[in-house]
Amino acid sequence: MLSVSDAFSITQDHTLTLPTERVSLDDALGRILREPVRADRDFPPFDRVAMDGIGIRYADFSSGTLSFSVAGMQRAGQPQQNLTEAGTCLEVMTGAMLPIGADTVIRYEDITVADGSATIAIEAIQPGQNVHHRATDRQAGEELLSAGTRLGPAELAVAASVGHITLTVTALPRVALISTGDELVDVGDTPLPHQIRRSNTYMLRAALATLGIRATLHHIIDDEAVLADRLSTLLAENDVLILSGGVSAGKADFVPEVLAGLGVRKAFHKVNQRPGKPLWFGTTSAKTVFALPGNPVSTVLCAHRYVLPYLRASLGLAPALPTYAQLTAPVTFRPDITYFLPVQLSSAPDGRRLAQPLPGSGSADFANLLATSGFMELPADRSDFGEGEAFPVWLSGGI
Ligand SMILES: Nc1nc2c(c(=O)[nH]1)N[C@H]1C(S)=C(S)[C@@H](COP(=O)(O)OP(=O)(O)OC[C@H]3O[C@@H](n4cnc5c(N)ncnc54)[C@H](O)[C@@H]3O)O[C@H]1N2
Ligand code: MOO
Ligand SMILES: [Mg+2]
């Protein structure tokens, strides 16, 4: 059976080629930048006063002047003024241009002001102190944000500061999330004894929202003709279909057959892993279909191990690497299958990352996911995993 790493590689070989679009700064949060953003001027663009106080010529101080007559005020937002006469100073405010002729700023806390004169009340003054010099942070033309960056609050602040009203970003894929199963009712309905409310597509929608993707939700009953009809429409309208359920060995598991009938080429069906063994993946020339096993823990694992990395790569985003953590207790798992063990992460006072096993009661136990930070990937060719041993953890918890 296909290994986890081979299955992962196959999905990554079929990532989407998404176009770019221009969006306004207001709509850019969470989007993936596709153009470099450069400094349009130096950062800071002028010698900038960094403290409220007075601006002086250091040479005056070093030649013995301690009292300076206040010749005026340079506030932030005012054009640059001149400090002309020796022995004088200008009051200067944080964010103002340093006046021409001044080179050093002394804080109000370090002077006394009386009768139009400011007298220095401290011993030591460094030349150039409290001045944030032009271009010390970044130079005009320097690349501030590179293509492939996800735009968060800090990135948007930088883009705003260099005048980007709009930004070129990766267009979002159209994604449909499709639950299948006669036993599933909607969240607002009261299930009959043989029914349950559907939850997988809500989980998937939230997981995709972390990438800024707004997927649509659909439900299809276990009927081959209905499935074929609805999936054909959804394939035409979307770039990616993500199904949940109907991919295993049951008599109502029609999904693989129906997809094949619609011309979706199977790239693989079944991966040597638990949970999530019946995972199905296929493509057409321009569309991708992930059919995830219906058990909720399997759906979560497959979403975080395959689907989100696939979408990240398609968006042009660097892969989210697993975090490594040490087991807090030994684990034994005999089958020659990659075991994705639910774990809760914490950190030890000495800085180690710890993973407490939370095996739960199997892949239908989705309440167990509430305490789960992620899935520890335990290799197929081993059975005993010792306390303190470190393995990769694919994060799935939180937002
Ligand atoms: N004879 C075999 N039986 C099963 C095998 C196998 O290899 N041989 N594999 C098992 C594994 S592993 C899994 S995982 C499941 C996968 O089943 P399906 O993908 O066919 O999913 P369903 O049969 O439709 O449902 C399974 C289970 O999940 C619940 N479910 C489905 N969708 C949702 C949803 N949207 N929200 C909440 N819960 C959902 C469904 O009610 C079932 O309880 O098959 C094993 N069987
Ligand atoms: O994906 Mo299944 O656990 O392995 O339920
Ligand atoms: Mg089934």
C-alpha cells in the first residue's frame, strides 16, 4: 500500500496553478502576496527625532555650553527648520524632522526649562543621541515583502507605509466541501435514533478559512445517480472538491466509482496509515478531488496532512513544517502502518516540547480532538516508541 510520503508527494505533484488578482489593502489580510513590495523611500525617510525634548548642536555642548536659549519649536508634521545660532536650541517632538544644524536630542526629563532657556541637568550626553537616522532601518528600493508572503497585520502596515492601495495576490481557489451519507442531518435538525448531525464539512470549512479560503458546503445522499449528478455540477463549478465519507468498503461507499465515471483520474486510493487509510485522491486536467474517509478523526488528519499542505502549495505559500516533540510516555503500535497518534503539546521549563499521547477511542472519537494539538507521525517500520523520543507533530488544533 502507498506510504504516507509517497501519497503526500503525489498530491504535491498536482498542485493548482492559480492566477493572480489585485485586491485593495482592506481586503488583503490573509492573502498571499505575488509581487515584491519595496521601500518607496528610506526608512525612516529623514533624520527623525526619537524623544520629546530639545535639539542641539553637540559641538556647543562639548565646548562647554550647558544652557541653550530656546529659539523655537520643531513639531512632527512641520517642514524642517534651521538651528542657526550657536548656543541655541529648538524644542523638538518625537517624529519630527531633526532641524538642520542640530545633531543631538536631549529629553525633557534631562533638562530644566526656565526664562526661555533650557539647561542640561545630566552629565553624559552622546553625540547623535535620540536621533533615528535616515535609512538606518531600510533603504529606498529595498525589498520589504517578497512574493509568497502571507499578509498579516505587520505586512499590511508595511504595505500601507509604502503607498500600496492595492496588492497583487494569488486568486483563491473555488473549493466545495461535500459530506456524503444517508445517516447525516444538518446542524439545525434533531437527529432520529439512526442519524447523526454532520460535522466534518464544518471542520473543513474552518480549517480552510485559516488559509483565507471560503469554501461552500454541500451534502449528498448515498445514491449513485444523485452523487453523479451533483458531483458533475460541482466539478464544473469548482477547482477543488473535498468529499467526506463513502470511500471505504461499505455497500453505500460509491464515491470512488462515481468519480471515475465522471472522468476524475484516480491518483491513489488507500494509504498505509491510521487513521485515514481509505483516502482517495484524483484529478482532471484542471480540477482536483480529495475524497476523505468519513470518520471524523480521519477527516481531520487527512485535512492537515494532505489537503491544507496541498492548498498552501497551490497558493504559493511555503510549507507548514511539523513541529518536533518528545513523547511523555512510551507508545506501542504493532501494525506496519504509519500511526498518527493524537497528542497534546506542552513545553517543559528547560525548553523541550513535550507530546502527551491522547490515543482516544479511535477515528470516530472526535470529542478527543478537543484536547489534541496535533498528530504525531510514528513510522510504519517500528512498533515501540520510547518516552523522550522525538517525532514530527502535524498541528491540527486551535486557530
Ligand atoms: N470492511 C472495511 N470497513 C472499513 C474500512 C475497511 O478498510 N474495510 N475502513 C474503515 C476506515 S479506516 C474508515 S476511516 C471508514 C471510512 O469510511 P467512509 O469513508 O466510507 O465513510 P462512511 O462510511 O460514509 O462513514 C464512516 C463514519 O463516519 C461518519 N461520517 C461520515 N461523514 C460524516 C460527517 N460529515 N460528519 C460526521 N460524521 C461523518 C459516518 O456517520 C460513519 O460513522 O470506514 C471503515 N470501514
Ligand atoms: O481512517 Mo479509519 O480510522 O483509519 O477510521
Ligand atoms: Mg463507509
